Amino acid sequence: MLALFAWTWRTRLRDVAFRREFGAVALAAWLTEDSCLRLYGFYEYHAPWTLFLDQVPLVVALTWPVVILSARDVALALAGGNVVKSLARTGAIVLADAALLQPIAVHAGLWRWTAEGAFGVPLIGIFGWSVFAWAVSLALVKGPSLACWLAPLLTHAFLVVAWWGALRWIPPPPDAGAAISAAVVAAFTTFVLLRDRPHAIPASVLLARFSAACFFGALLASGAPPALPLAAWSAAFVPPWLVLARPR
């Protein structure tokens, strides 16, 4: 997947400012994940990973900039280039990423959560991705160096408050119920996007996201056959992205 993104971003990676952003997000991601693993013990990485930086696989740290910066590109396109308006959109896009990709990764055995949740993924894991992406995007507005320490601090603050204030007390839904909920949300989102998609998204931006979707689609298909609820959950994310990708 990283090779696909390197090819997609081959021109941008020649830009020094973009490389600094990429490095800052990777460092912030490693600091956040490693500290979360040590402080909370809510999840752990499994056998397919080989090269680790303490408790975090190197590939994971390098994947985070791909996820967040490509989501920021989509958000900026949807916001018409307005950086402030794009921040919440970036968090929302990565929230959708987490909701889709986390169950697939758990099913494939890439990592395991110790807290309970639908498809083996607790809500704190999904929302944590989103808040980290928002925090990184916010910090990058002021400069890459700020992202390295501000994003981890904001993410930890959210995790502690959200866990003890709400998410710890919410029982996990059954897998089938989660799949039905995803279908309802996807149908509503698709309807809204069909009515009003204010700005076009460049093909180069969509290509970066599409390569990641193909990777996780292949990951879902390559292992043990997913149960029907997980297959339905994953399929629910397809219509909104098809609408986003349609030519204006």
C-alpha cells in the first residue's frame, strides 16, 4: 500500500514542505500509538508485523501520514480550499476510515483489541482515529513541529475524557445490529451527497484513497471468509464513496 501511495504522490514527495509534514505526522502517530499501548493496553499488534519501533510496527507509523494527508486533501476539496472548514471534514473522513478498516484489520489478525466492541473493535478505537486526525490537521496549520507534540496531547485528553465520561459505560452492539446501523447511515449519507456535493474532488486525490480501499478490500477477501454482518458492514461504505467519486 505504501508503494502505491509513493507512486501516487511521486511529485509531491519531491517537495520539502510536504516531506516535513509527512515526517511530522509519522512521528506524532508513533508517539501517540506507543504511549497508548503502554498507558492503556487496549490493543496489541500481532504476528504479521516484523519491524517494530518499541511496540508500534514501522509500517503503521508510515501509514498514518498517508491516511491523514489524503483525507485532508479530500476535505480541502469538499471545503473549496477553506482550511478551517476542512478540519472537521478531515476528522469525519478518518472516522469513516476507522469504522471500515478497523474491523477488517481485526478480522485479518493485524491487531487485537482487549476492550469489547462490534466486530472486536471498541468505539474508543474508532473515535480515537478521528480525533487524532483532526488534532494533526489542526496542528499542521501552524507548522509540522507543532503536530509532533500537540496531536498526541489532544488525543490522550480526548481518550481519557471520552472513555471515563461515556464510552466505558456504553454496551457494545451485536455485529448484526452494527451492520444494520451502518447501512442506514450509509443510505442517509449517500442521499445527502447526491443532493449536494459542493465541490469536485480531483482525480489524483481520489486515486490515493482508492488504492487504500483496494488494499483493504483484498485483505478482507484473502483471509477466512467474513461473516455476513462484517461483509454487510464493509459493503455499506461503498455507496457514499462512489457518489463522492462521480464526475460533476
